[in-house]
Amino acid sequence: MSSVLAGDENEKVASYGWAARDASGVLSPFHFTRRANGENDITLDILYSGICHTDLHMVKNHLGISIYPMVPGHEIVGKVTKVGSRVTKFSVGDIAGVSGCVGSCGSCSDCSKGFYVYCPKMVLTYGAHYHDGTITQGGYSNNIVVDQNFVVLIPKSLPLDGAAPLLCAGVTVYSPLKYFGLAQPGLHLGVVGLGGLGHVAVKFAKAFGMRVTVISTSPNKKVEALGRLGADAFLVSHDQQQLQDAMGTMDAIIDTVSADHSIQSLIGLLKTFGKLILVGGPPLPFEVLARPLLLGRKTIAGSAGGGSDEMQEMMDFAATHNITADVEVIPMNCVNTAFERLQNNDVKYRFVIDVANTISSISN
């Protein structure tokens, strides 16, 4: 359970978790304190925390922005144990979720629309400086203190382990489908990559009534895509004949791949006015010919997440349509092994840490 260092409600919260101390990325037990639960804050006892590929990049400082010690985790599901005096959105006992953003400027045009993730002063859930100067720490821990505006209510019907990755993977694919007007029955969507993001994209798109084609480098994923996930077609991305046969057939493509790859052939799959939406974020620049874009009035766009209202809408939609991520639940002390497997793409499709049942008080 959450505790404070003293009886005063303004005292900092005592916490423990698993942290990386350097760019080796190896996690081990770690005692730390969180900021006090303020008047707009809620405190969660964390139940589950998903493992995102970004967590792996951050603990190893692949992005060059890491701050150590670092407790990762931004797919957090927990039980509300404390609410501030001005909190109106949550009550003690609610099950709530925290994603990748826990702070922003609160005054820019993005913040006014609830799109905190696009605020220039957005504060990451872990590995960032909060407004009071403290370092944010994530969900591989027993508790977290968060401003109510950066939390969503988890519907009671959703399994909590499978709901955790929706807080990142789910909204990452749901938001662009809604924003770009693609969540419509009958539209044809290509989904590039059948991993943590891609498999959820297929589920949401089918729930919207879309025709879905999975595009993958792995032919062995065809049975899974067409069978259990319910995709309508499957393309092997290096099979030139398959690509040629599918030219100009898709209204949109959502590209979930984070590894370096070419997108030129994907542009050819789009219909006139088609949209290619990037959500994976490969490290190197793309090379793209202008002529196919010009002659088809095609669009290449990017998306990093959704707004607060959209996040709640996504969760409610998932509950209505019984959509969760496919997960492998692990104990806290297996997180380093999970990172090794994740680096080798040995997961189907998301690891989720059973925090509440497997994290225990750590001796100094």
C-alpha cells in the first residue's frame, strides 16, 4: 500500500520499484520518494505496468535523454488510494490509468484541447523534470502520484493486464484513425508490422468495420493475422508480385514499425488521396520520391498519441468491443529477462508486469 513519510498530507510519498542506474539498462530494486499528493493529484497503488519498446530505449539511453536512476513504465493501471481536495474526476477505489505524459504547460493551444502530449513543455511519465524540479519515475513501482488531468478511468469490464498496453499502444493507433477520419466502415486500411502496436491496430480497425490488410516482413505471421486477429488480407512486404497486385487499393496505411525500412512501396499501395501515417518512429530519415505523392495527392503524416478525451474515448470503445492487448504477464523480478526477449522480438505481443502481486518491500 502507499504510505507517506509522515502524517502530514503534504509529505512526500515513500515508494519502491526497479530502476536502471546507467546505460547498461539493468534494473534492480530501488527506494525513492515521490512528490506529495497535491490538491489536484491522485495517488495510485500500481497493479499492472506494461513494458513498451520505448522503455528499453530509455533505460539504455538510445535517445540520449535518459536521467538515472530511472524507474521506467508508462502503461500504468492502478487503484486510487488518495485524492486531492480539488479532484473531481476520481474517487478512492477507482481503477485508473496513466500513459506517457504527466505534465504540460497547461496554457498553450495543444493543452487547451487536451492534447498534452504535443505541448512543447510536456513532462514524460519518467525520466523528466517535473514542475517542482523533482525527477519523474514510472510504473515499475508500487505507487505513483499524478495530476488528475493526466489520468483516465479504466472501465470495470476490461481485464486490467490486457488494458495496460492500451494506454500507449492502444491510443497510439486509435488516435490517428480518428483524427484523420479513417475510422469508417468499408475503408481499406493497411497495417505495417504485426507487433505490440500492429495487433491492436488490427483489432480497433476491425471494430470500426474497416477492411484490414496486414503488411509484414514475416510470412509466418499470416495465419495469426488472418485467423485469430481477423485481418482480411496479408502481404509480405518483400514480395514484389504481392505488392504490385495490391497497388492503389488502400485508403490509408498505418506504419507501426520502429526499425529502419523503406516506405516508398507503401506509398504505391495507397489510392489517390490516400494517407500514410507513421507511428513507429525509425531512427534514420526516410527517402521518398515526390512524384508519386504529387500525382496521387497522397499524404505522409505522423502521430505520437491522443488527447485526454480521446484517451478516455478509446478506453470506453475498447470496453464496448472487448478489445485488449495480447499480453504475457510476468513477475517484477523477471523484467531484465523480458527486456532481453523484447530486444530479440521474442514477445507476443506485449509484456505486462504484475506489479501488485510480485513487487515486495525492498530492504536497504
